[in-house]
Amino acid sequence: MTSLCKVLLISPRFNGRTFWNFEAASEVLGARFPSPPLGLITVAALLPPTWECRLINCNTEELSDADLAWADLVMIGSMLPQRPDTIRLIEIAKAHGKPVVVGGPDVTTAPEEYAIADFQVRGEAEGIIDAFINAWDSGVREGVFEAEKFKVDVTKTPIPRFDLLKKEHYTHIGVQFARGCPFTCEFCDIIELFGRTPRVKATAQMLAELETLYNQGYRGHLDFVDDNFIGNKKAVKLFLAELVEWQKAHGYPFKLSTEASINIADDDALLALMRAANFFLVFVGIESPDTETLVSMQKKQNTRRELAHSVHKIYRAGMFVIAGFIVGFDSERGSVAEGMIDCIEATSIPMCMIGLLYVLPTTQLMHRLGREGRLFPPDYFQSLAAAGIGDQCLAGLNFHTARPRRDVLMDYRTVLDRVYRPSAYFSRVGKVARMLDRPIQDRGANKDKPRPRLFGIPVADLLTLWRLTWRMALRQPSALWYFVKVFSECARKNPRATDEVGMLAALYLHLGPFSRYVISAIDRQIAEIDSGRWQPPPKVIAEPDPVTALSIAS
Ligand code: B12
Ligand code: SF4
């Protein structure tokens, strides 16, 4: 018997204002949201071909009653900052009498939060979805299905259903080469979700994904969402060599970005391959400039190096760097603000994701703080989420800090204030504009219709520049002059870097106001501590650890 089912895949809204909410920058590029839900379109590709799929991304479009009426089954994929909207969507679907399957990283690490869903699919769908499909076909209407950890062979993962995407809604599309990371950073949940041995796709399989997107007419930015693209250097180099040829043969239809550990800078051959493949951006977790802190969080790969030298080497290879920094580690002996600001200035990284340490479920950090009785109860996150707070910028420090909480918050707001002033931000953009050495590419193989040009410049680029300048004048007037100065200098002295400099400027449309919003919210938190209105939850020592318990400030 042929199995038939109409599946409505829904990606819930991310909560409130977050660092990664680049709606303002997306607008400049004529899009609605940064990227689509790769997990859900991967799940769609795993379903029987006779099952019909529709995708609604609540971050870009409205879910209608008609969508729900059409469906036999609703599938929702969720990460932590989507949890409140996921719960809302489950309730709506159930009110329409539709069974709901929920999957994704948050249900995998915090399943107790999703008890109201009819089905939970935990872990990587490839490892368990067939069991769910068989159960569904045999009439089962509720249950929990859990994949065996880290066992999925990603070389068998099908090509995600990119055809379900309204690609014009997004500034970029995600693809994935590897899962897992060989490192063991204490705060990270990746090694708990995907394991320590990176599992990589086959080169032909990866190129088939790119070919599919290309044949569907997509051109532009592709992001490799791997947690650490260079986790298996040998495999990635083999893939990159072929990717370089593919890009050349297709006239470089894609600009590429990814996330990698800083040791990427130690490997000249790897940097050269990434340059040749047209990578223009890499996210690096720097976390802290302090060696003792890096050692205590088990991020030893970031020690024994001159960070500015490593980052500038990546610039010279044609990629700009976005970096993650964290405030609130136990090993911070005193104020960390000046050290962090100096590091950000010395490395000249304009866009820094500076967050408060956040204890994610299942991590080694969670287990240690749990043993030390320092975790805040789960309703701490729920209350912040209910207030629209979305990520580690404001929901962080969900535990009793080692230093007085007020001092950590003060450091955090100081760093944000100093590095996101327009003068400071655009001074770093100016340095990138001078150092970024974008490659010259032979685009002879490009078969696309030539883009209309004015004075030799693509009209679409001129329109984007106009939208950017106009919005900057309207929304960030204090940054306009810095932007004009940096951009015009770049256009004169390093014209190949203008796209990247324009992108960094567009990101400031979000980062400028967002940093000011976070600073004022942190100021309110500090005022509440000072007035005694904020009281930490009582400590519960589950397994007392005398050494660390002594060092916890009250
Ligand atoms: C790309 C990405 C983002 C993008 C979002 C892209 C998007 N539009 O969805 C951006 C950069 C915006 C982002 C931001 C954040 N992210 Co993020 N992000 C990722 C990343 C690197 C890749 C996600 C992805 O596409 N994976 C590839 C797909 C194939 O995997 P998958 O989604 O897990 O799907 C598989 C399974 O989970 C399952 N599955 C997924 N959905 C469903 C649904 C159903 C019905 C079923 C059956 C199965 C299923 O099957 C899939 C195939 O195996 C992951 C890490 C990772 N390796 O996954 C982190 C991750 C999801 N992010 C995480 C977090 C915490 C955040 C942030 C809060 C903080 C941060 N790290 O910056 C912010 C907040 C965002 C916000 N706006 O509020 C955590 C989530 C932890 C949790 N418990 O939920 C992760 C796991 C890693 C991490 N520590 O950063 N993120
Ligand atoms: S290097 Fe990145 S992905 Fe790997 S364990 Fe550390 S934080 Fe997680």
C-alpha cells in the first residue's frame, strides 16, 4: 500500500530582539530574514516521496488556518530561542486537531519542555525517521523516537528539499558538510549533540547539493553551517580542491562563508584552498583573550598564539572574520573589559558576538555547575523568554557567577559600549578594508545573462548601495559620515573589497541599535541589583564541591 500524508513543516519565530536578528541588514539586500531552516528541509527529504510537503517559516510569513486545514500532520523544528513560539504553534495545531511532531536541537537536549507534542523525534532525523514513518503508517498517533547518538552516516543524508524554499526571502542559504567537532569546550553543546568525531559528507554528494541549488537558479551567498568546518582537515581539503574546480567551471555562482576554529590560520594550504573556492567570511570563536580562561574552559586551541596575527592572516587570505566573545567565566580574576576591548581593536574585527556566558542544556558546564549547586532553575529562562529576551546577550548568566554579578554585567556593558560606538566600529571596518585581499576570479565560464550595468557597475549593486546609504542616513545618522569615508576609501584603494565593506556597514544597521538596546537593558539589571530588587535564586548544592563552592561570590 502506498503511504500518503500531507505534511506541514513549520519553523517557529525566534524570540524577540537577538544578536542574530538581521532584519535591518536583510532589508538592504531586499530579503526578509537571514537564512532558512536547513534541519526541516533535510527532514522533508527523508520522508517518503509520496508524502506531500509544504514549508512555512514564521520568521518570514504568516501561518494561516488554510495551511493547517490542508495538513494531515504538522512537523516543527526548534532550537532554544524558538521554544516559546514552538509551544504556541503546537497548541494552535492541536486546536485544529492536527497531530504534531517536534524535532531539532532543543527537543533533543530539553525534551521535558515539549511534553505537549504528540511525537518527539530526538537527535539526528536520519537515524530514526524510518521508525517514526513506520509507526505513523501503522496508525500510531503518539510517541518518542530517539536516534542513537553520533551514529548517523551523513554520506547517506539526502539532498535537502531546497525546492521548498522561497529563496528570495533570504540573504543566504545554509548547507552542511560536517557534523561534530574534535574539541571539548566546556560550554559547548555541539559535542553533546553531534559528537567529537567530525562526520563529513562525500565530495560528490556535497557538489550535488550545490548543483541542485544552481539548477534551481539560486546565486549568491551560501553558508556552510558546520560547527567547525575544519574539524577534519584532511577531508575538507579533498572537498575544497573539487569545490574550487566546480566554482571555476560554473563561473563562481556562490560566495561562501562558514565557522571554524582559529587554528585555520595555521594552515596556509587550507587558507589558499578556501580563498580559491571563494570563501569571504569565517566565524571564529575567540571567546576570551585571557589564556587562563581559555585553558579553564578547555579551549586550548586558542592559546599559544598571537590572535591579531592569526586574524590578519585570514584577512590576507580574502576572508573577513566575525568573532564570538564571552564574559562571565569563573576564571576571570578581575575586570576583563579592557583586555577584551584591546583584543577586539588589535584583531580589528568589526562584528563581534559578545555574549554573557549561558549554560546550555547537556553541556559539561551544566553538569559542573549543577554539582556545585549554582544553576538557576529552568523557569529563569522561561520568564526571560516570556519577556521577549532571545539569546545569551540578555538571558546569559543563568547561574551563580564566581565574580559578583554586578561586576560581570558592568564589564559586559563597557565592552559593548566601547566597541559598538560608530567611530570604533567603522575604524575597524576601515582596517578590514585595507587588509582584506579578495581574489581576482576568472568568471569566463559564467553562463548567466549579463547583469545590467551603469558606468560599468551592476545596477543591482548601485541600488543596494543606495538603500544602504539612505537607511544609514535615516536610522544611524551618527554613523553616516564614518561609513561614507570608509566606503569611498575602499572604493578607491581596494575596490575588490567593497562588497564585504558594504556588508559590514549594513550589519551595523542592526548592531548599532541592538548594542544600545542591550546596554540599556543591562543598566536596568545593574540598577535592580543595586536597589536590592534583584535577588538570586537560593543555592542548591546537589553534590557539594568544597573548592569551587568557596570561591562563589554571593
Ligand atoms: C545555522 C545556525 C544558526 C543560525 C540560524 C539558522 C536558521 N535560520 O535556522 C543563526 C546564526 C541565526 C543561529 C543563531 C543562534 N543559535 Co544556532 N545554530 C546554527 C547551527 C550552526 C546550524 C543549524 C543547522 O542548520 N544545522 C544543520 C541541520 C541539518 O541540523 P539540525 O537543524 O540540527 O537538524 C537535524 C536534527 O536536529 C533533526 N531535526 C531538526 N529539525 C527537525 C524537525 C523535525 C520534525 C524532526 C523530526 C527532526 C528535526 O533532524 C535534522 C537532520 O539530522 C547549529 C549547530 C548545528 N550543528 O546544527 C546552531 C544551534 C542550533 N544554535 C544554537 C544556539 C544556542 C543559537 C543562539 C541562541 C546562540 C548562538 N549560538 O549564537 C543563536 C540565536 C538565534 C536567534 N535569532 O535568536 C544551538 C541550539 C541549542 C539548543 N539546545 O537548541 C545550536 C545547536 C549550536 C550552538 N550551541 O550554537 N544559529
Ligand atoms: S571549537 Fe566550537 S564547536 Fe568545537 S567544541 Fe569548541 S565551541 Fe564547540
